[in-house]
Amino acid sequence: MREQAIKRLALLLPVLALAACGKQTVRAPGDYDLSGTLGGGWSEGANLRLALVGTGLPNVVTNTANLAQTRLTPGAAFGVDLPDLPDVAGVYQVVAFDDADNDGTFDPGETFARNRQWLMFSPRGGDLPAVRVPEGLPGAGEEAVPAMTVTQGWNLYDRARPLGDGNPRPGSKVTGYDLSR
């Protein structure tokens, strides 16, 4: 009896593996965690992708381009899902980039677009200390993000607006995250 159950399971495993590898359905941009439009000049035939880049704990640098996302085209709306738990805590941005070498990673020197909105992830709500640019990077020692109070999970801080009065705000659903170069 047990042997038959093991044989049935062995027959089902390839089918389950194929189902897990199946294509995800592409949704409307507004149906993703974060959405906006892509602007600016891009080269003809650019291989455009989105990546979550930033710094967090325990990882020092995050550069994740394997996010569920819509197809990117200049001038069009896009949508991307944020990871459920990118790190214990961190400060990030979603960037659009021309994946010139088609390796699925945002590499130094590749053309990119970003904005002035920072995504912060916190495992608990509360006060976050100021984040300074790490040594070895342009602007080392400068304050990248001021001290602020955040909620648990994703938060959105817009550097173009004064801190306070809804800035930062919970970022469970972010719209208007426009990227331009």
C-alpha cells in the first residue's frame, strides 16, 4: 500500500513541477503592488526591466530583477509586485533599466530611470534612524533618508515632499510611482 502511494506521488511530481514553472498571468498595471508610468528617452529596441535595488539588513546590497511585472515600454503604464519579505529591514527603490547584456540583473553602466520616492521595509512599526550613504559610494556619509516613523511592512517616503503629514505612508498599494530618465 505504501509503495503504491510512493509510486503515485513520483508520477505526480513532474506534473506539479511543470505547473509551478508555468507562466504567471499578466495583470493590469494597477493590479500590482506598485504601479506608475515609464518616461524619458530610451534607445530603440531597449530590453527594459524593473529591479528592486537598495540596502537592508542582513544583506548590504539588494539588486533583485526577478519581480513579477508587466512588460515595460516607454510612455506606458507598468506594474510590479514587491517581495513579501525582502530583508529584515531596508531602504529601496524600484528602477527601470535597459538590461543590455540580458542577464536579468541591473548592472553598473546600464541605462536606468528612477524617481525620488523611497520604499522602506520594516518588520515592525516604529521609529527608524537616519540612513547614511555607505562608504565607497558617491555621497558617502550623507544622509540618504532622515529618521522617521514607519508602519509594519512596506512604507513609501517621497523625498520631494516634507517629512510628516502622510510622508512616509504605508505602502501596501503604491500608485503614481512614475520613473523617468
